[in-house]
Amino acid sequence: MHRETTGEEMNEESLRRTMQLIKGEGEEKGAEERCEVRENAKSDVELLDAYSRAVITVAEAVGPAVVGIHAGMESTDYQRVQSGLGSGVIIAPDGFILTNDHVVHDATQLSVTLTNGSTMPATLVGVDPATDLAVIRAESSGLPFAAFGESSLLRVGQLIIAIGNPLGFQSTVSTGVVSALGRTLRSRQGRLIENIVQHTAPLNPGNSGGPLVDSRGRIVGINTAIIMRAQGIGFAIPSDTARWVVSQLLTHGRVHRGYLGITAQQRPLSRRLVRFHNLENDFAVEVVSVMPDSPASRSGIRRGDLIVFLNGEEVTTVDHIHRFLGEWPVGKLMKITVIRGQERIEKEVIPAEEMTLDSLRQD
């Protein structure tokens, strides 16, 4: 005669089986319900383990070179006022640190905190608001440092790791992939920063100035901003740009850029004018005004001229001119091709050095 199982016996059986599973006994029971990685999926787990090992290796290697930056101002009663927190990365063992301009902007007191918790004073070496980059120097030597990689070799989909040190004592690490290359971002001065690296590594404001590194631990960017309303979108100044800016700041204390002395705007060209002068684009840059005694005025450029070429390179926007002048040596002769009325005219001009408010303060 079949005997029904009581509720108490069922509970005891369930408890006994649960205890066996906890102890690792009787694992063949309930195999279908058990949540675990099956044999046919272990290759995927091995890949994830390799990914984790790569991130761990990079974080452990580069983390000591990432610092927290405390930027403060002195009030009227000589009390230190905290004005900002950010991150930076040591790029030389004698204390040179790369960070964002907006992290140290207008700071009168600077200090950096290493991952081991030690804090040391720092001084400003130079800033470049046009690229939101700055170099400071900690009063120490023999520090761990990170090396530059080549941002030009980055590919969309490539693994990248963002490391920050917003509060000191330990690094924050987030991972993602390069989601786009060649993006543009406006600096605080309104100048266009080109070739920005867009990535998916989550950031927070304290990570500004921290490095974006590749799987070899090389700096491929300096994290500069996030779009607060767009989840998971981060931006970094490419390392190729940062390397050039650092060399300028260490050599001159500021970045030397060419200056023409014009205000300009983009202007569409008629199809007839494009065909007549055999141009490839339908836009040019119209000169709105020319400053007196400027390189442009001395070369004979006039209000209303349409700039179509700089040294043989076709330009269609004001940002093209900014980019060209950023790379062209100050004081070196260059050729500007303009359309005046129906006539195509070539002018020679020697760009002067652009004097910004920050550079005037340093002088």
C-alpha cells in the first residue's frame, strides 16, 4: 500500500538535499536546474577570463602612475579653499604629470596624491586651454610613470581602459571599447579640438585628466569630458596631440600657434564659381574683418576675400584654418589662395604667434 509523504518529511528531504549540494555532495541530482557554465560554453568563459586578466594586468601596471589632483585657491583670510578634484598621469619619473586644463584652471595651490596615499605639493608648468591639457610637476623624483602609445593606431572596437584617481588612495578602473575616432569637441575657448577619441568606458567628473590606455598599458588618450545626458559616452584627447602639446609646454611654457588676424565665417560657393576655378568643394571661408597691422593685413588680404587654399590644402571651414595654423610653424612663410570677385589671387603671409589671455599671464 502506497504511503503519502507528509509535508514534514518533504521539508526534511529538501533540507538534506540542500545540505548535500552546499557540501558539494550529490551534484548529479538537480543537474538540469543548476545554474552553471556548461561544458560547451567554457570556451567563452576562458575568453572572459583572458579579458579579466588583461584588465587586471594593465590596472596593476599603470595604476601607480595615476594620481589624484587637488586644486585649491587661497581666500582672503589665507585659508585654503578646495576648488576642484581630478586625476592625472605621471609621464616622467621626475614628477611631470599630464592632466586637464580645467582641473587646474585658476588654481593657486596644487597637490597630488599617489595610490599609496602619500601627498606632495605640485607646481604648474603650463596649460593649453585650446586642447584642455596641462602639465604640472610634483616635488619628487623616482616616481612610477606611464608611457605614451600611438592614438593613430587605434581602431573602432578596440579594448581600452580608463584609470582615474579622483579621491586618492586607490585607482578607479573602468573598461570599454573605442566607439568612434576623429570626433570633434569644443574647448572652453571655443576652439575645435579634433581627432577626439570616443569610447564607452564609464567615467565620472573626478576621472578628468586620467589616462585612457590600451591593453599594453600605453597612454592613448587623456580623458577630458563626458556628455552627462548620454549614458556611456566618454571622450579623450588623443595621445598624439597630447605628446605634441607636452613638448611645447615643457620647452616654451605654452603652445605656440599661428595667428593671421582675421575673423571669418563659412560661405557657400555658387556652382558656377566652383566649376570656373575647378574646386572640389562648395564652401570657402569668407574674411569678415581684418585686424590692422596683422599678418593678414600686411599680406594684402581684404574683407570679403574667400579663402579656398592654405599652402595648397583646400579649406572649407574656419576650423580647417585653426587646425592648419596649429600645425604650421610660427614665423614661416605660407601661401593663401583667395577668390576676390571672379579672380583667383595668391598671397604670401607670415603667421605671427597667437597671444591668448593665458600666455599673456605667463609673460
